[in-house]
Amino acid sequence: MRVLITGGAGFIGSALVRYLVSDIGAEVLNVDKLTYAGNLASLKPIAERPNYRFLQADICDESAIAEAFESFQPDYVMHLAAESHVDRSITGAADFVQTNVNGTFNMLEAGRKYWNSLKDDKKAAFRMLHVSTDEVYGSLGEEGLFEETTPYDPSSPYSASKAASDHLVSAWQRTYGFPAVISNCSNNYGPFHFPEKLIPLIILNALEGKPLPVYGNGANIRDWLYVEDHARALWLVTRKGRPGEKYNVGGRNERRNIDVVTRVCEIMDQLRPSSKPHSQLITYVIDRPGHDARYAIDATKLETELGWNAEETFDTGIAKTVEWYLDNDWWWEPLRKGVYSGKRLGMLKKA
């Protein structure tokens, strides 16, 4: 089977590519623009496999995407390419609208034209998965979970751009009958995660003895999902999900941000002990503008309808993640030195 993946050099995308190429044996075409967060080093384990191909292209490039469909002739499309960091969206929203909204529109149109050209069984089997986020739902109170029917209420330019792209996908399915499915996931973590995100940032700052920044009072809650569990879920939704449906993917691992940071510090104390506990490096900083209080996913539909379950708990997954970063400085050290040093992003200028 042939799978066209967009954004396959990113964090979640590279985990998915590695899984499909190595474990499933699918023939994969990875289409990625290679922005700052795209890293071909994340694909080093499968880069020489005969069932893997790479195309550097922008999903907004109409001719390049049309050619990718025509030449590769995919059975499935898994669309992950996106600008994804909330802090960067606060000060650079235009890139998020361009990639997440216009790029998704281009993928839908290219996919629809390709799908209409297919015959019989191949046309009936074709699916396109659009990978989105739980942030489109906004913020939860102390109780309750995001369900597939939860109204959209995005808070940041990032989540608003993803909400817009979700609506486009739904409209293309309803208007044109295009066989698209949407997944909305909770916060991912694991190996090969770009170091601007909370968990890798804390691990690497702790390793280097730098301050560990925690927004506000650290009480914001996220539902954490190990990236390899997510990759399995995405493949299952692509093959078995019903067109026009949405599937929430969550690890059922709610944690306050401060508790996540504290747990990383405890593991670092065990694996890389220093003269003082790493928790003494925790530094509370001014909160992010529009910072949602709590996210939590209800994955019941995915679990009961398609039979998926997360294999990692937060405790097992975070231990694996910290150990991976400690053992793989070849991957993250060039990023820390040349792409992102760990500085604070998303700060608004005072009027």
C-alpha cells in the first residue's frame, strides 16, 4: 500500500513515518517543506529503506502537490504538515494561516481531483486523514472532557488556524463526498520532539543547569499522549475510520504543567545527579497570553469503535523520553546550537 504523508519530518510525522516504514511495511512518500521544525535526522533510522521516499515541497505549492499525487498514486493520504507552536503563533500568525488554512485547502483540492480520477475499488478505498489538535475546543473547567461533539472555541492564532482547517475538511466531505476523516489529539511527547516544547525544553535545560521556565503558577493541565501511541492511532483511523467522522486521540494522562516539570526533575536527579536537586532550577515566568487552563480528551469513540488503547502511561513514557534525550545528543545538540537555543517565545510588546 502507498501512503502520502505531509509533514513527515516533524515530530509526530516522523514517528508515523518510522512506524509505517518499519513496522507496517507500507510504501511511504514523505512531503515536507523542512521549516525550522522539520528535521531529516529524525528519519535516519529508515532513510535508506527501499519503501521510503522524500519530497521537499510546500503544501501550499499547487503544482508540486498535484505532481506528488499523480506520480506516487497513494492509497491513503495522512496530512500532518502544520505550523504548531502556540508561542510562535502569537507573534507570527500569518505563517499559521498560510500553512494551516491555505495549505490544507490545497491538499483537499489536490486530493479531491486525484480521488475523482480513480476507478472503482481504488476510489472506494481511498482515504485522507487530517490530523488536528484538541486546542480547537478551547479551555475546559475543572471537570469534563473534550468529546467529538464539543463546540469549537479556539483561543490562540494557532488553534484558530487549526479550527479553520478542520472546518474545511468537514465541508469538503459534506459538499463533495470526499472521503476525509479528522483526528484531534492531546499533547504529544516522546523522542525527536523539537526542543521549543515543554518537555524537551525542561530536559535539556536541566541537563545544562539552566532555569526551568514554568508559565504562570504551573497549574495549567494537559492530557499527555506518547507519540508512538499516537502514530498507531493515526494509522488505525486512516484505515478504519468512517469518512466524515472525527476521532479524539488522548492518553488519559492529565497532569499539571508543574507536576510534569517536577517529574522530569526527579528522573534527572536519578540519571544525572548534580550537587542540588534539579527542581531548584524551576523558575516561574509571566504566563502565555490566552493560556488555556485545561485540556483533556475523551478517547472512548476511538477505543470502542476502532479498538485502540494507549500502551504507555505517563510514568513509563516520560522515563523513556528523558532517557532518549540523554542518550541522543547527536540529534538535539545541533538544534540547540543552530536553530533554537531555548529562549522565551511569544512575548507581546508593550504598547
